[in-house]
Amino acid sequence: MSSHLFKIIFAIFSFLILPESISAQDLKYARETVNILGSDSLKGRGYAHNGDKLAADFIRREFKKFCLKNFNSSYYQEFETSVNTFPDPQSVVINGKELEAGKDYLLDPGSPSLKGSFDVISVTADEILDNAKFVNKLRVSSGQLIAVLPFNKSNFSKEQNEQLNGVINFLKYHPQNPSKGTIILTNDKLTWAGSVRQHPKPTIIIHSDSLDGSLKSLKLDIKSSFIEKYTTQNVIGFVEGKNTDSTIVFISHYDHLGMLGPQAIFNGANDNASGTAMLLSLAKHYSENKPNYNTVFIAFGAEELGLIGSKYLTENPLFPLSNIKFLINFDLAGTGDEGIQIVNGSVYREQFDELVQINEELDLLPNVKIRGAACNSDHCMFDQKNVPGFYIYTLGGIQAYHDVYDRPETLPLTEFEDYHKLIIEFIDRLK
Ligand SMILES: [Zn+2]
């Protein structure tokens, strides 16, 4: 075969197969990234056992591999936060049965340590709403534990629910609660969070399915470690564009909830190894295909502690925020069976309509849904500085969230490739 003919055949062949193979590469890279960031060895990307630093170091090495530029000769922007952590073994024993952290129970993230054997004084929602009865129960619980029994919110009026919430918050957080700590028994899914504070008394949230028999007494050895000044970091890199006057910004938080003792790891595959995989896939793409505008990639730390990394960056920007043409926040990118939701879609309607149009033209995701502003992830700090942008999250698929079941092996990445294509096309068409 002449080399000329070979070149023509090769060109036709690659034209036919290349787009498919490129996207398969994107999915393979995303899968590998989610597996690494969501692995047990990264300790749930929290503050026990340096989980945050292991995750940041992985992202930094990927940025370096893609030859991303950095600001002030470092990919890191360090900042400090306080944080309550649970690095040590925990023990909660009821009727001789050791409960499993993460599956049977959670500790309120602001819980201090507590050790001992205690009687449990139970109160029902009806008793809480009856002042005399509640005060009596509270008095008896002094020096022991008080347990709020499960109740169905829909059986109570709005005012009664407010009163119940007020009392539960008093029990959980008020130093004048005379008991040693509070137990919340629940029929709901256990959902954890992070805390920058340590409260005066612990709260143990126990799933009612994990109890055999009655809850009369309980043996506890819970240990927490409050760190006043923990240094953590945002990871930032950029690719220079054809036009350097304006900036496109992609963000995702890489932190998660860490661990509750040595066994319960909150891997955070969907939240937010998936969004970080999208961020890294885009960094890879634009390092190989020069973007129209300067393009900055920010992996934020300490989002789960209250948007602390993004607050720090927007107060200490490394480039002028006023240059940002558009920003996209990826947080929860791992499903898509029911499409995607666009926070700020109704705020930036023109860009939203463009996104819908591209999606229809290229026949990508099953749905692109509009939503207004919402301060529920890192984009919020940019909203407050009037930076235009969307927060996008995937809809449908698995429901694991802020629990020990949000793991890489069950994350489908259903629409990842189409989502990735949609973003690239949207950004490339931005005028
Ligand atoms: Zn998140």
C-alpha cells in the first residue's frame, strides 16, 4: 500500500472512530479518578489521618502532569480552619451489643468525648410537647442520658414541629441540658456532616433498626479530637487561553466528611470525587486543546465545613474575580439518569437557554432542569461577589449521600461522557 493511500485511509478511519474513542478515554479517566479519590486509603478526604492532604496531593500531581500553570509558584492556597475530628476507635454498646459506626449510629459532628455506663431516660414527642412531663423527664435524666424516641413529623402541626425542633436543639447544644448527653432514635436514613465546633455534650443518632429490645442503658466510649487551627488547602491551576483578557473558572470541592473512628469511612464518591473527576477531565482536555479564554481549575478544600475554602479564595483572590466571564461548579456529578439541575439557571437565563439548545442539538442528557439561586455549595461565595456562573448537579440514580454507602463501586457515572461533552461545547461557544 502506498503511503499516500495509507494516509487517506487512516484519515477516514480516524475520523470515524476517534470521537468515540476520545470519550471512552474520558470515562476511563473519570472512573480511575473516582476510584482513587474515593478509596479507603484517602480516609474520606477529611481531617483525621491527613485525608485532605492525601487528596490535595493527588490533584496537585494531576495538575502538574497536565502542565497546568500556577499562581505564586504553587498549586496550593493554604488556609486554616477549626475542626472536630474522630480519629480514634469508638464504642457504643446497647444490651451487650456493640453498634457499628456509620451503619447503626452516627455521632453529631460536634460531639465531645464521653466514657461510662449510663441509664437512658426516653421521651416521646408527645411528652416533649407537654411542658410539665418534659421538665420532669429532664430532671430525672440529670447525670444520665436522655433519648428522644422516633416520631413521625407528619403527625404534628407546623408549630408543634417547630417546638420539637427547638427542644431537640436545646438537648443537643445547650450547656444547661442536665443530662450527660442526648440520643436521637430515628427511622430515617443516617446522614452525617462536618463541624468546626465542639459542643458541650455529645449526641448519638441511632437508627431504630439497630436496636434489639428496649433502650434502658448504654455503655459508651466515644472520643473526639478538636483541632483549633488545622491548615488545609485549595488546589489551583490554569491553562492560558487564546484571549487572555477574560477567565473561565471550573470549580469542585475535593474534601469530604472523613472518618468516624477507624472503621467508618465516608468515601464521598458522588460527593465529590465525581465533580473533581469532571474538573480534572476538563483540565486534561484544555491542556491538550488550547481554550478560547484563560481557564482556571479550582479544587476547593473545607466545603463540607461550611464553604470555608471558597470563602477564603474569594476574599484572597489569586486573579481578579471581575475578569471571570463564567464559572461552573461541579458538585455531585456521578449519576444523571434523570439529567442535570442548573442552579442559577433562571438568574443567567441566556446561558441556560444556550445549554438547553446544545443539549438538544447533540442529543446528550435526558433533561436539563432550571433552578434559581441556592447557597448550597462553593459557587455561592462567587455569587456573593456577582461572578456569573452555574452550579450543576446530576439527578436520579443512587441516593447515597453523606453516608458510608457513597462509594466508588456503586457510583454509576451514567451520563458522565455526555455531561463532559455538553460542558466543553457550552464553554467553547461562549462569546
Ligand atoms: Zn458536595
